[in-house]
Amino acid sequence: MKIRFLKAGGLGVALTMLITGCPQPTPQPPATLDPPRNVIAYAVSPTRVKLSWKAPDSLTNPSFEIERKEGNQRYQPLAAGLSSSSHDDTQIVSGGKTFTYRVRTRTANGQSAWVESNPVPVPARCESNPADAPRIGCFGPVVSNWPLVATYVALLPNGKVIAWYASDDIGRYRERTEVHQRDRRNDPPAQEDGTMAVLWNPDSGSFEDISFGNGSQQNGRTVSGQPKGTDLFCAGFTVLADGRFFTAGGNRGLEWGSLRTNLFDPKTNTWNLGPGPTTPDMWRDRWYPTVTKLPSGEVMITGGTAEPDPTFEEGSSSNPNNPCRTPSGRCPDGLALGKTFSSIANAPGLSTGIKTQNARGTAFNNAFEIYSPDSGSLRMLEATAADVYSFEHYYPWWHIAPNGLAFLSGAGKQKGLLDWQQGQWKGIWESTNHGIPYDAHRVYGTSVMYEPGKVLVIGGGYAADTYPNGELVIFALNNQRNGKTSLHLELSNSSSTPPAMKQGPEMQYSRTHLNATLLADGKVFVNGGQQDGGENPGTIPPTPMTPEQSREWWPKTVNPATVFNIDLAVHQSEIWSPGPENGGTGKFVLGPRAQKPRIYHSASLLLPDATVLTVGGGGCGLCNGNFETSWQDGGYYGRWFGQHEMINQKNHEIYYPAYLFNSDGSLAPRPIITGLGNTASSPDDYPTISYNSQFTVTWNHPDPNRRVEKVTLLALGVPTHAFNQNQRFLSLYFTRNGLSLNVRAPYDGQYNSPNPGGARNIAPPGFYMLFLIDDKGVPSVAKIIRIQ
């Protein structure tokens, strides 16, 4: 390298670096010819992509040159001197990445500018059920390069996936039995002083390290150092309408939560404490909270557990440790941590407080708080979780109803509508009073609003809760029956009318810790989880068991929530389609079989290429003992006791849905979104559409005989612990004009929402994937857009 310093008189000092010996981009000659037109690329197999284009009419017998890039890498030469207007790229070693091509014309007189193709996600080969791929889809190969057990994942507006586990990669802190933090704010212990986090790029399969904290548990790795003092283990999270990623709570040891909120900016890859200088923390700690996007663009934070506070006084704001930020300025009745209280009709509660919910001194956080991104502030609602005596504080299942209210669908047996603007419950109803069996307490089941106003609750452990002497007692019962069932809920436009409740179809497998993911066409893909006795419950020994059998089979028959027993894993997936069968709730059909167990601490996420990322599971440290009781428990982990490398899944599998395949198993050509019109040119480069507006989508297709039959919109997924906190699906109205669609954005009155003002209820402000689906049911690659 040679460095030459040059001085320009009167203009200061200029630095010119002449670099030799380093590879430089090849200088491109100026464009002098007309370029090719209509460059289209699509995958026909994991190792083959077809390209086609139209030659410029102004040239006679031109040749063509092609370059290709992988992910966001540089273009590399692929072919030159081509006389035809098509080419088969057979130089792809394997799929699982996204390729983009560019083509230009050449003659003896010069060359044209490059014309870029659409990005082409090339699926990897089918590793499971390849012959059945056209009917049920398939799983690709296991990719074992993840730096951590990805328990918390979210799709960001830039198409990357954020993922983390805790302050280390596999949860080594679980080997300790006493990790409580003494100082809630200023003196966090080393193991909770940061979070190990990554960004995964689906196009290239590459990772970026975005960990933060002091690095004490990062195994010698260098991390950003800010913001110090938050372990995001079991935080709630979502993508805000401005594109930032928001987290609420986390872990301070065992079941004590964090008061902090944090913000990650995907544009700068930096973390910052939130929400603002006047209210830096939530009211109380939260471990396992849910963050729900609201029609206002704000988010509601609910649930989670906290350290008990014996100094708290209901109705009083005089204690500076409990700043109740309610409109009235008072702390509502029922806000005491762990208390169950109700003044709602048909929702009996208790007037006596329950100080703790388990032997470790953990209490429920009954406050409902709302974070406003615009003002960077937190406020509290007058309503509390204590109004619902079966409220499940571990990631409660909330959805926004078409009438704009927040709907609580579980995991407890009570369902409720909350007016988050007025801070009041409008109604609470008990499913078991509506003839629904097996719905007392669906521990680690899930809930999906598969269409605005229509919810399917799926699986979960069966538990009964009783209140002898005012003390809440939860005990697990056999999950074999309840974990197979589903509950169908259809919401009324009226805030005082209970939802229509009916028993839905059963799955073939009972499941807790499952994942349920909305696909591009509106079907629900169910994968993973675990059931009593594993996939062959008939092998459970009859009672009475010997002591040795009891030790082995106890965790397999009662299925406690935190079990990591791979013997219980359900590898077989299932697919649910909305339809008229079984009382209007469709049926579950068996899908392909996964190769890895996706049990506790796993997640699934729809990607923009219409595939599903399945990832994680485990996170039990070295898996040498039961961290809850500190005694060696081989039965707790099954035959994998002491083999953490088998339990902790630092890998992923991609599910390729059936809509990606032709009937012969080859890859189906897909519609291509070529442009968006009538979208706002926002300063942050996110294509933005307005409610009640119309916008154009230009498209193309490798098969000129195809047409677009459906336009769908799916919110960016944010799943963990069996619940995707904000996934949402809706179809958009459109008209055709050749290769242009005139699409109507979510509008007031759609899906029975109010008119005016209802559009925000069916699609809260924020980011969505826009898919085109052709007349054979094949989806495009999505464009990520923002609605506001």
C-alpha cells in the first residue's frame, strides 16, 4: 500500500490514497446500447434457476452477458456471449440462499447498462417427506451454525431476523440455584448484565453479532457495552410502527423480572434504554410479558412476574417506589402483586390478596401499561389483570378485535374484552360456561387470530386452579386429552356480547410448547411441541408403577411447563385450513416430520419468501440437573440427561409449504412483484401506504398464462414460548389491469370494523408482508410495506 499526501494551496489539506495490490472493481465501459427488457428469474430446483429476458428491438443479433450475486455480496460473472434470450443457471451448489442476476446486451459497437432481475430465493432440498412435498410441503436440511439457542425471534422491516436467548448461548445460569438480584436497578449480577443477540440474514444465511452488556457471560466475545443491565431472557417484544424493535422486561434471576424497556434500531444496529427520560422504567418488573400493538400505534404491556413489594398500598401513590401512572393518579384496587380481584359481572374474584404464587417468592404484575413511541412515555390503565381470576401472566394471549378493543383469549378459561382507551373491561366470559370442555388452563398452548375477529386456540397443558382459603393452587393434570383440542372463537361487533365459542377440531397429537404460524395463503402451520409419552403415548406403563418407572415417566405424563425432555417431542407437523368442516373451523391434516425436536424454547416464523423458519429448543445450560430443585433428575431430561449438545438446539430447519411445489415435485414458478405505486416516499425508505387509500402493484410471472387471484397481508411475526404476539392475516380487495393491480389498502368497515375509523383495528399501524397469490395458489416473494 502506498499513501501519498497532497496539499492544495488555500484549500487546506487533502488526503489521496493510492492503493495497489488490493482487488478493485473492474471499471465498466459506458453504456452505449439499449438494454434487455423484462428480466425474470425463478428457481426450478435447489440447484437450477431459469432466466429469461427480451432483446432490445433496436439491435440485430446482439449477445448477452450475465452476472450473479448471492445475498448481498458483489456480482460475479456467470455467462457471456449468449445468443438466446434465456439461460439456465446450473452452477448453484445448493439452495437455501437468495440469488439475484443482471443482464446486459453487447455488440461489436459497445454494451448496454445492466438490468437486474428479481431476487430469487432458492429452496434447499427436501430432507423429510420429499415425495409428499406437493401435498403437505417438506422440511429442508438441518443447518447447525446458530451461535445460540434462538428462543426469541422477530422479523425486522429490513428482512433480517433478530434472535437471542439470554446472557449466554445455552442458559448456563440455569445450573445455579440462587441468582436473584438484590438491587433492582443499580447492581445487577454479572450473569444478568447483558444479552447475547444476533441478526440472521435469510438471503445469505449469515449472522451479525448485536449483543450488548458488559460481556461477562459472552465467553470472551466483544460486545457493544450498552445498554448495561438487561438480560432479555423472557422479555416481551414487537416491531414498532417507526421500524424500531421494542422490548419490555426480561430476567433478573429465576422468575424475577426486569423493569427496563429497550429499543433496537435496525438502521444503526444499536440498542438504547427506553422509553424516555421522565419514565425510564415500567411500574414493576416483568418476566414473560406480552407486548400488543394497538390501533393508535402504541403498544400495551401486560402480564409477567415480579419481585413482591410488601410496601405497596392499593389506592395510594404516596410511595415513590410505586409511581402509578394512571389517569386518576391512584393505584387501582387489584394492582397489588399477586392479588385476584374483580368487580366485573360474571367474573368472580377474591378480595383477599395472594402474596406470592410459588415458593420462590414471585408475584404477578397485574398492571396494564401502554408505551407511546411518539412521546417516549409510559402510562397505566385503571383496569388490571387481577380482574380476571384465570389470567395467565406467562405471555397472555391478546388480539385486537375489529371493534378496536383488546381481546384476551387465554391461556386461562376466561376470555375478555378490554377498552384500552378508557382503561376498563367491557366484559369477561368463561368458556366452560359455554359448553367448552378441556379449556380450564391451557399451559403453553397457543392462540391465532387467523382472520380479523376469528381466533383459534390450540393445544396446551390442562391444569385446574382452585382457591381454598384465598390461596391460588395450580396443579397439572394429564395433558393427553386437552393438548389435542382447539377452541374456535368468533368476536361480536358489540363490546358487551360474548364471543361465539365452540369446540374446534382436534389435532392428531396433543401438544404443549407448540408453534402455530400463519402462512401466506391464510393456513396455519403447527409444528413442534411435546406431548405426554411423546409420539407414542401407548408405551406409558400401567399404574401402579415401580419407583424407577415413576421417576422416568412422571415428567412424561404430567408434562410440566419447563420440561426439556426430548422423549416427549412431537416431530410431526400439522396444517389447519379455515373451512366449513367441523362447525366452520376446518380440519388439521398431518404435515411433514421435522428432524429436530422443537420443544420448550423453540420458535417458528414466516419469512418473506413464504417459507417458515423453525428454530431453537432447549436452553437448559449443561442439562445436568433440574435447575428448579437443584437435584440430579435424569427423568427430567429423559435419555438425554447430561447431553446438553443434544437438548440445546443451536440449529434451524426451513419448512417449505406445499404451495411452492408443482404436482411432480418440482418448484412452481412464482408471481413476481416488480413495483409499488402510490406509496409515500418516506425519509427512512420504507414503502408506506395510508389507510383507506389505493395503491398499485405491478407484477410479472414466468408463465404468461397465470393471473393473480389473491393479495394478502401478514404482520411481521414476533414469536416465543408458543405465542406469536402480533401475527395477523387479512386479504385485500383489488382489481386487475393487465400486469398492474389496483389494490385497496385496509379500509374502514372491512371485516365488520367500524366505519369510520375501523381500518386501524384490522391492521394496526406498522409493518406487513404483502404477497400476491396466483391462480394455482403459488405466492410471490413478499414486499415489506408500512401502513400508517
